[in-house]
Amino acid sequence: MKLLTKVLLLLSAGLFAASAWAVPVTLSQLTGVTGGSPAGTAVFKADLSTLGLTTILSIAISDNSSGLGGAPGQFSGFDLDAIKLSTTDCATAACADGLAGLAVFDFGAGTAFTPGSQRVPIDPKLFGTGPAGNTVDNSVATLGAFDGNSTTAIPGADGFISMGDNGILSFNLTSAVSTVGLWMYIGEVGDNGEAAASDIQVNSTHVPEPATLALLGLGLAVMAAGRRRRS
């Protein structure tokens, strides 16, 4: 078997393993709102101890808002204020805001972002993203704290990232986390229903890095070209 074929098979196996243990979570909204100034972040929680996984290593959020709710342009899609994991069960947004959270997120190298589309008028990139619009600028998004300013005014908006319609944001945790007594909290800036319209899953493995996916796609294209030449 040629080396390229072996590599592609291994990559494919890794992708399958990563997706085979992905489990969707059910969210419930906490009482009240929190955030920066103005404060308008709704906080949702999920009980991860009931999902049938022993540990988790990654979390993925996919926007499914279909162009409904929220603002246009750079503020399109799910506006994520923060994400935390904790063994404390909160009933209010203020409680979740005060949690330290487990130190298992790397909002730089451990975060992968596929930007969604913008509603007109189109801006150069989504809010809270890096220079090319395909990474998280955590100096703006500050995803470890419920501190988003619930506004689209510039200046004024701060403390969150807008994912765009059908955008995907995934977090590879720095270490495996036991699901025993574990709660996940996410904050939606503006409380406009986009969190409920999103697909949020936890995974017992790391999600593939974008470079890995690109390598797999390139390899498959090379193999397809080779088959065409032989035929």
C-alpha cells in the first residue's frame, strides 16, 4: 500500500473516531441576564453528566439560526459571550458569571473557527475574529468571561464573537474532563434565541485541526486524479 494511501486511511479513521463519540447537549436557560455594559447576555446550561460519556475532550458549536434573529453584517449569527465548564450547578446568570470555571480552555491554539455567512450589508469580517476573519481574536471576544456588551455600536461592542450564519466554533480542551457532576455554561449576547437555534455537541476526542482536514481533502483529490489517469 502506498504511503499516501496509508496516511489518508489513518486520517479518515481519526476523523471517524472524532465524530463517532460526538453527543448533542440539551440547554436550559438560567434566570436573569449578565454581561458587560449594557448587560444583555442570556446564559444557558447543560448537564454533561447525563450524556453517557466518561470524559470529554472537545466542544463544538454550530450556528443553525438560518438568518433569523440578531443583527446583520459583522454581527450575524450566534453571538457567543463565553463558555465555561464547572462542577457547580447554577440557577441564575449571575451565578454562572461568578464561576471561575475549569482551566481547560485554550482560546488561541485550541480553538478552531469556520466563519459563517453575513447578512447584508456585508462587512470585511465577523466581529471578534482575527485579521483574516477565520480565527478568534480573544482580546476582543474574551470567551472565558461573561462580559459582552450587548450592543452593535462601534465603539461600544466588546467581549464576544459573532459566528455568522452556519458558522462553526470548536474547542479542543487542554486535558480530558470527567463528566461526573459536570455542567457547561454558554452565554448568548442579546438573548435573541440564537443559542437555542444552534447545535452544540461535546466529544470524547479532540476535533481535527483545520490543517488536518485540508491535508485529507488534498490527498483525496490527488488519489482521484490518479484514478482518472489510470482509467
